[in-house]
Amino acid sequence: MRSVEASHEHAHALWDKLVDFEVSQADEALRHLMTGLCELADAQNACWIGAVRLSGNFPGDPVNGWRPRTIRHLHPTGPILDSSNKQSQNLEAGSVDETTVKNVAGAGTFRVNRLVDLVPGEWFDSPYYHNHYREVGRADAIWAGVPINEDTESYFGVFRDEKHPPFTAAERDAIAYALRGLKWFLLRQMLSHGLLVARSPLTPVERQVLHGLLTGVTEKEIAAAQGQSYHTTHEYVAAIYRKFGVNNRAALMALWLGKA
């Protein structure tokens, strides 16, 4: 087990490296962060969830309108992806596991918990644990919730397989320390998916065009890189501006610089 000092040094190195990624490298930066979290806690997999709180009243909704809008896995497998899809479907149907309810109950506050911090021992005998943990190669997890604003949050899950012992409180705290200073990074991550100020999430093609805009290349260069006509690319650019409520590239960039 790492000492507290070694864990902090690892986190500092992780922060320093994240600063070096360009704004157009959101996916690469996220993968680097998840890899670093796994190394920090001796975990074998991780995921990131961008969640939003839908407007309106949701009587009887156990998660008060919160919904995942994008999920990224460090090491996706068929069973893991199937599990994610099934859980999203169950959430829409109003069937939500206790761990999710307790995680969402802390919305608006920074929190990091192990499974044993969230649920009693008998939960580990539940069908949910068997189907969505054991069956996909997970034995234990650390879950972190990071508020971005009152209607958006980033969630991280860090997972161990059954060949390793459960996470310790010290490992949980190491993950908390690493994530506590990264709101700036998670703000960019949410922006890159259109989950913060955009009126609707960005499509995969729109994200590629957005990355070109943030890099500073011309629309003709973006079109060539995407194998699109200039006219098609220009339509994507216009759609991106509409979604973010801006009129030009300078205003779009200002969002990433925290000036708008």
C-alpha cells in the first residue's frame, strides 16, 4: 500500500500531466485520468459518467431527475457495456439500486465512498451485486461524485476484481484527494460532450468538429479531416454554435477559458 505522501505525489504528477493535454484531446485526457486513478488505488478498471438533472417535476423518482448522459469505460467489454445499458434502462423505468440512490442523495457535495460505505453487508448477496458486479468481473468499487453546477455532475467508478482484496479507507481517501482538485478538468470534460451549457448532448461527429474548432483549424481543414464537404461541416459548426448559445468561434473558446 502506498504511503499518504506517495499517494499525494502520484496525484500531483497526474494533475501536472492533465494540464498538458490540449482542449481537443478530451478523450485522451480522460483515459489518462482513469488510468492514473487505477494505478493510485491498485484497481483494474474505471468509468466516468457525465450526469445531468432534467428540468421538471419527477414525483416518485428515486434519483430526482438525475440521468446519465454519457458513460466512458477505461476497459470496456461486452458484459460491461451490456450492464451499463441495462442499468440505464432500469433507471428510466424507475428501478434504481440502493448504491445509486445513496450516491445521488449527495448531489451538490463532493463525496467519495466505497461500496461498504454505502450499503449494508447483505447487499453483497443481492441480485444486483451478482448481475452488475460479479458477472462483469467486479468485486469492489469506489464511487466519487463531483458537482460541476447545480444541474450537472461527474461520477467516477474505480473497480477491483475478485483476485484483489476490498478497497481500504486509505485508498478511498487517495482517490478523493486526486479528484478534489480537478473541477477545472471535469468542467472541460462536460463541455466537450455538450453536457454543461449545450441545449442537448453533442453527437459523435459534432464532437469531432468541435475539437477542430477548439484547435484553431479552418472549417475547410476540419472538412478534409472528417471526409466531409465544406457545406456539411459548416452545418455542423452552425449546429454546435446553436447548442452552446454562441455566435462565433471566439465566444465558443471563451467557454473553455471560463470567460463566459
